Amino acid sequence: MRKAIIMIAILALGLYTGAAFAATDTVTVNATVGSGTYTVAITEAAIDFGTILPAEGDHRFSAGPMTVTYFAANSPWTIRVYTDNSPATLDAEKAGLVGADTTTFVPLKVWNANFGGGVTMPDPELDANWEGSSPVWLRVPEKLEHTSDPYTWRRLCQTGAELEAAGFENYLGIDVAGVKAQAYSTTLTVEIINQ
């Protein structure tokens, strides 16, 4: 038995030392990543608040969801949102929905999971939600309010604050207290950019 144990030990030592003399080689691997193709899409064709009848304690309304899907080809990237109601001048007060009379505007706000409150839309009637001291409804700016400074953008999501690329929900909100009775509308643009 002792002879068998010694033979196994010598055999194991021989296999180990033989492995130490294996040959190796290397190859250099290169890749250059160019500017890719970004995509962004809104699933819904329209978002409709319907007919709104403001009342005391019931004058903020939400609509949606507006589902955004995207592909971010390169980093860093941002998905931002804006209206373009005053293309000739920088008129922040013209952001939002435009009245049929073309002179009255209703500010438009947006909320998604990046703005706080988890995955459930916060109640817009609560001042803390609407004014931004807890889950936040954020104002949608006019396009010309966006400068080269990313802090002027209304970001829905971006590098480091990604939401589901296969589709994330956004809700729109308006406050119609004291607003002129008429139809309102706007075109909302969602854009993905390499920043």
C-alpha cells in the first residue's frame, strides 16, 4: 500500500510540473465605436385630458400614460421633453397648452418614476406633489428655454437615471383653476440626444 501511495504522489508531481511548461501567446484586439443611431418613440398617438370641469379642491388633472421607448446608442445621453409654441422668441410663459384663442396658455407638467414617489403617479391635487416638496410634477419648458446647459432641460431619463428602454410611463398634468373656458392643445416633443 505504501508503494502505491508513493507512486500516486510521484505521478501527481509529474503532472503538475509538466503544466508549468505550457506555451502561451497573445493577440491585440481593437475596436472603434462610432456614433450610433438613437431612437425614441411615443407609443400613444395622442394624450387627451378630456372635458375638464374645475372645482374647488379639484382643479389639477392628469392624463396618460405617455409611454416612451428608446435606444441609446452612445453614452452619455438624455431624453428630454419640450413644447415649441413660441419659436421666434424666448417666452417661458408660452410653454404648455395653447388656447383656441392663441393668446391663453395652460402650463403643462410631467411626472415619471425618476421624479420621486416610486412607480405610482402622485396625486396632482396635493400641493406637496404639485409644488415639488415630495414626489415632483415638473414643468415642461419651451424648446428655446433649453440651452447648451443640461440643467435647463426637462429630462425624462438619462445616463445614470435610466428607465426601462422597452417602455417607461410618463404622466402629464395641468392646473386649470382660473383658466378661460375653451379648447387647449399643443405638440409635445420627446427627443433623445448624445450630450
